[in-house]
Amino acid sequence: MRDRIEERRKRHTGETRVSFREKKHLVEVIDFCLMPNHYHLVLRQLVDGGISLFMKKLANSYTGYFNEKYKRKGVGALFQGPFKAVHIDGDNQLINLIGYIFTNPIELIENRWKETGVESPQKAIEFLKSYRWSGYLDYIGIGNFPSVTKRDFIIELFGGQNKIKEFVEDRVLSKSNFERNFKEVENIVLE
């Protein structure tokens, strides 16, 4: 259709212009979280070898941008080693992975929360609602980077945007309550 429109426009204007082709997508980005020293991506491969090629293009593009911005010349690689990939084997694994990625930014305000529990669950929940470098905001209906992620499948898997929000909040609260309850029991046992 686009080619026919382009041809018709050329005939009427006499212009010659290179027509653009639709890009063939390698992956769908299901979720992401960018952190100061690492990132997480949940990708669905659309073509054979798509994830590897996408990651190569992402790394090369970012390295070029970074090197140009910081005037780096003749310096080694920006990233160390290959990326780590894990094949998702089922809904439960996917749900847990998404929950892990959605809550990962909490480490920026409570760096040992995974080991010791969340000190202030309400502060952590509010922080997640304001952290821009994650797909979480789009998943709970706050437009942030809506064109980056393909969310339909995950929203359906969870049962809606409100269920995703409840899941994340419950995850944060349970981490806080678990640790508090564990410490209380530990104190009783030690007394």
C-alpha cells in the first residue's frame, strides 16, 4: 500500500525519492529496567537469532553513542563479556521475573532490601511509581515509554493493570513483613 502511494506521488510531482521499507523487528520488548550499572530486558524473539542480533545492535549503538559523547577513542569495549540470557519456561517463572524487574529499582533507595527486607514499604512503592527508567509505569497505566514495550500479554497474564500494581505492592509489603516477622520470631527464640 505504501509503495503504491509513493509511486502515485512520484508520478504527480515528478520527484524521485527512495522509498522506505518496513523494518523487520527482531524482538518485542516485554519489559525493561535501566539501572546505573546494569539493565534488565525481557524480550520475545520474533526471528531466529533475533535476541542475539538485537543485543549486538544495542551494545554497538550505545557504545558508539557513549564513545562520541565522552570523546573516547581507541579505548576497549564498554561492556564486559556477553549478555546473560535465560529461557522462560512457564507463566510462574515469567511472573516472578517481571516482579523482580519491576522491584529492582528499590535497591537505589535501600541497597540491601533483598537481604534485609524493605525498611519503608510505602516509600519504596512510591519510588517505583516515580522511577522513569522502567516499564513498570506503562504497565500500571502511567504513560512513560508506551511505544517501547509490548504489554498486552503480560497485562492479560496478570489480569489487568490494577492486578499488576497490587502484585508489586504485595511483593514489597511481603518482603517487609516477612523480614519483620522473622526478626520478631528470632528475638523470641533468643530470649
